[in-house]
Amino acid sequence: MGECVVLMHGLARTYRAMNSMQETLTEAGYHTVNLGYPSTKKDIETIADEHFPEAMAQCRQFSPTAIHFVTHSLGGIVLRKAIREKRPAELGRVVMLSPPNRGSAVTDTLKDWWFYEWLNGPAGQQLHTGHDSVPNQLGPVDYPVGIITGDRYAFFDIWFSYILPGKDDGKVSIEQTKVDGMSDFLVVHESHPFIMDSRYVQEETLYFLQNGVFKHFKEPLPPISGSDWFSFPSK
């Protein structure tokens, strides 16, 4: 029996981006499924319809008592869409890392630029902050959701950070990650591309899956994912 965790990566990434998080969860005793999907080739609705069931089928091979989810960025929106369409009976807890739950001002600014559209595909076009964006059409969550986001940007996201209102992680503002109905919320000193690799974030993720809230460990001052040493505090 036991419990299963599905990991869902973000836009223009692959399942490899979630490998470190997967190792932590596996070591903690969870069955894990690290879902890969063509994030830049299809729209959010198609990804949720065609690829989410694959992860569910893999998890159900373990006959789990609960199926939890850990998502990064776009993965959180795909998950919300999939759950809204067909809620799994075994649905457990969800940790979203830097999700654009209210869209992203970066998309507002760049969505009409051919290079952005080419790079991020149909799903990238759906992450704007307008009332008709996919994230803003999904409504509140009514299941346990904990959100972790960062307040630093990677050096290559400096321009995006200036576009975003308030504190941000270089891709999404802190306020834009929130969703009505969430159970807990945590801001850490990490940037968008590397937040899932932070040891601190992994420990908080594990704690939420076990308890339904974050522990809010004493927050370390420097960035704590080894690959994020080149990040900078947002404005």
C-alpha cells in the first residue's frame, strides 16, 4: 500500500528538473511518479487531458491510499485543470512551487513577441493575468494546497523581475502565485528555475505532505540550493 507522489515540472523543462525532489520523496518512503510532458507543444487543456491520466495510472499500480502532488510553475496549473475536470478519488495533498495561479505579468508583456511564442508554445500564451486566462478561470481550490515561492531572481531573469509587480522570483510575482482556498503559504530565498532543488524547500514540501501545513523552519538567510548561488534579491 503506502502513498504515491506525482511530480509535475514547469514550462520548457523536463522531468529531470524534478529529479532531486523525487529522490528526497523516495527516500522518505513515498512511491513516486515523475511525469514528463510536452509543455511547449500543447495547450494546458490538452496536457491535462492526455498526460495527467498517464501519471495516475502509474501511481495506481502501487494501490496507494493517497495520491499527492508536487508541482513546479506550469505544472500547478495543469494539475488544477486536471483536478477540476476529473478529481481523483485518492486525492491527497498538493505542494505547488512558484505556480502562476493568477497568471504572470511576464506573459502579459511578451506573449505577442514571436520568440516568446516559439519558445513557450500554446501553454505559455495561456498564462497571462487577464480574467480569461486559464489560471484565472479555474476558481478556488477545495483540497489541501501549500504554496512555496521565492523572492530572488536568477541573473538571466533580471529584465523579467523589473516587469513583475512587487517582490518576485524572476518569472512570477509573489502575489500572483496565491490561490483562494490554499492551506498554507511560504516565501523562501530562491529563484524560479531552481526552487525545487533547495534542501530547505524539499524539507518543507515533505512536511506539508505529511501534515497538511508547512513547518516554517527558521528561514536561512542565503539561497540554499547549491545551483542558485547566482541569484539576487528582487526589488
